Amino acid sequence: HLEESGGDLVQAGGSLKLSCVASGDTICISTMGWFRQAPGRERELVAVLHNSPSAATYYPNSVKGRFTMSRGNRENTVILQMNSLRPEDTAVYYCNVKDTTYTNFWGQGTQVTVSS
């Protein structure tokens, strides 16, 4: 089970912090990530964090330098810090976990709306 929180309405240039907690059945996590989907568009990757000591991360160019994904203080928790938000960042943001069998798990999504 994945639960996201932190979505809100914010003005352009503002910041938001999204959180995702993975709970329930024990799985071996390979990666945790964030995706987003705007109306009429395909779901796209926003950030991914590898579940390794290095916690390596990847960001697409559209958010690089503005978004930062990190581990939270609680086990199996990740944070997405979003700064310098733009209207084009408006979307439903989904937490994703991929286990070591490459099975994907998804949260219910949290709405982020950036006004111009």
C-alpha cells in the first residue's frame, strides 16, 4: 500500500513537498519514484530513487534542478521537494514502487495545481 500526501494549490514560483509512505506486505524494493499525469497527457516520470546505499536519483530535464527526491525519516518513506513550480507542473502526482521482480505498485495520487 502506498499513500501520498502534500498536494495542494500553489502560485507559480512556489514550493511543495510531497510524501509517500509504503506499508503493508513486505516487498523487496528496487526503486521508489514519482510520476505525474496531466489531463490529456500520458503519465511521465518525475523522479526515481534507487533503494541502495548510494540512493542514486534520476530526474528528467523538465524538473532537474527544481525537484529533489530523498528518503524520509521513516522507513520506506520518500519525499519529493518541488521548488520554482510552474503552471506546467500541474498534474496528479503518483508514488511508484518497483520491487525486485519489476512489479509496479502505485499510490492513489495527489493533486498539484500551480496557478500563474
